[in-house]
Amino acid sequence: MSKLAVVAAGGTGGHMFPAQALAEALTARGWRVVLATDDRGALYADKFPAEERLALSAATAKSNDPLGMIRAGFTVLQGVLEARAAFKRLDPAVVVGFGGYPALPALLGALSQKRPTVIHEQNAVLGRVNRFLAPRVDEVACAFPTLQMAKPAVKARAHVVGNPVRPPVRALYDVPYIAPEVQLRILVTGGSQGARLLSELIPEAVAKLPEDMRSRLKVFQQARAESMDNARKIYRNAMVDCEVAPFFRDMAGYLRQAHLVIGRSGASTCTELAVAGRPSILIPLKIAADDHQRFNAKLLEEAGGAAVCLEDELTVDAMAGALNALLKNPERLARMAEGARSVAKPNAAEELADLVERTARR
């Protein structure tokens, strides 16, 4: 029988997509994979190459809610017992965690049985679950060269492998960026949180652009369901060609044709922009835990690949001005594309798979 890896990830795309990329890399090497996640994670798991899914009990609570923390503690303990029983049956060679509270029971169960363990942090700030686990696991991998909130001993032994991306996005690393000539194509992504701001503000900002620029635009925008009709109306009145939808499944296809991307600065977004080599305007989510989106955006900003607009400074006029300055300067867009690609780690999935295999051999 081939070796088996348990991949544990929290229930958001930011956790699940890198986990899936690793699972695909391991499967290609002959490994079997079991996924441990929650019900939310299952929404992203339709193409996850796992022979089984473990639904382990998990919960989280705010630090100012003592009763909630006690209840969450008992729920996590139940999940640990479920993980231990499952691991006795499955005998995984390694357990890999991608953060998020649904990953906690699986890693604690593995640690209690002294099984090889690896965690991967997708953001530039070590998340709360990974912060707790990092001193205890065998290996720590991370996406960004800066790892805020990590203790010096953890930083010293962390492997900077990048964020694994899905194969269609990885393929964009080899596709050159072509600066706009006639049509200007803008991709607007929303992220899983805080999308209302972009859904409502970006169409208004685009409508303020000069008429000769608007006539050349094609906008692909992710928008909240309740904002789509209004966004389409604004674009239509501004004579802007648009495609507005709540979710774009073929993100690689949209990235491939985009001249400029506007979006939040979640870990997956920043990673995909770097690998694809696409210039961007990033608006970090103000309420993101530990301000991690601002630190994510900083890598692309310092490389010259992104312009960063903080929420407190963001207005329709400010966004219109930023768009106008970039879209009328194709040479600058091309330089930004180069800057973004300069910090890409396109082989992150393979490098992380190498680390997982080395750890499993112990």
C-alpha cells in the first residue's frame, strides 16, 4: 500500500485551495490522501483528490467569551478523540495542517500519537491556530518571507515555500503579460469577506473615468448577489462593457486575459497575482485578523507589482484617480507585471510536497 497523508484545512478557500494543490502533488507521487475539514470546507472539496473526508468536531470562540471558550474546548477535545480513532484505522505517515480551527483537532490528535506533522501558513502573519501549533510540530512551512506574530525560534526554522496554487494558475507563470493596446480588461475580485465595498465602489469609480477610456474597457467583476443589478446598471449607463457574477470558477482564465486586477489581499489572491504576473490594486480587508491582509499586500507593493489602497483612505474619486493613472500608462502596467512575477514561487506545491515526504520518512 502507498503511504497516506491526512491533509487538514479550515473551511475557507484560502485554506482549502493550497491544501488541494498539495494533495494533487502528493497524489501524482503515488500517495493516498484523506481530507479533514468541516462543512464549510466541503463546499470547496468537490475536486479535492481525497479517498475519504473526515468530519472532525471543531469550534472556535472569542477570547472575551469565557463560556464560549469552555464549550469550544470540549468540542475540540471531542474532535481530537475522533482524530485519534481515525488515525489508528488509517495509520497516516504524516498529518499536514493548513490552519483554521477545523485543522486543530487533526494536528492535536497526530501530536498525541507522536505522528509526523507539518503545518503551512498561507498569510504573512502566523494565524492563531498555527501560532499555537508551530512550536509543537515537526516542520513549519510558510508562504511569505516575513512571518509576523511568530516567535524567533519558529521563524528561524520556517521553510519559505510559497503558497501552492492550482495547476491552471501555475500554468500562467509561463504566459507572458501583454500590455494593453486597444481594449483594457479589468478583473475585480471580491474575496469571501468584505466584498460589498468593492461591489459598490468600483463601478462608480469606473464610471468617473474619461469617456475615451471607458469605451475601451471590459470589466469582469465578482459582486455580491444583492449588488449585481446595481453594478450592471452603473456600467451600462457609463457605456462600459461588463460581466458581473457572484463567483468566477475559471479564475485562471480571467487572470490570463486581465490587464489589471482589483481585489482584496488574501493570501491566495496575492499568490495567484504573483504567479500569473498581473499588476493589481489591492485593498486589504480592514477587519482581517492581525491586519494580515495589509502584510500580504506589502510583498507585492514593495516588489512594484501592486498599488495598495487602505480602506480608510478609499473613496470613489481616489479609486478613479488610481485607475486612470494606471490604465493610461501601459508601460507602467508591464513593469508592475514584472514586479509581481519577481516574487512568485510557482513550484510551491512541489516544494511543500518535498518537505512533507522528508518529514514522513522520520
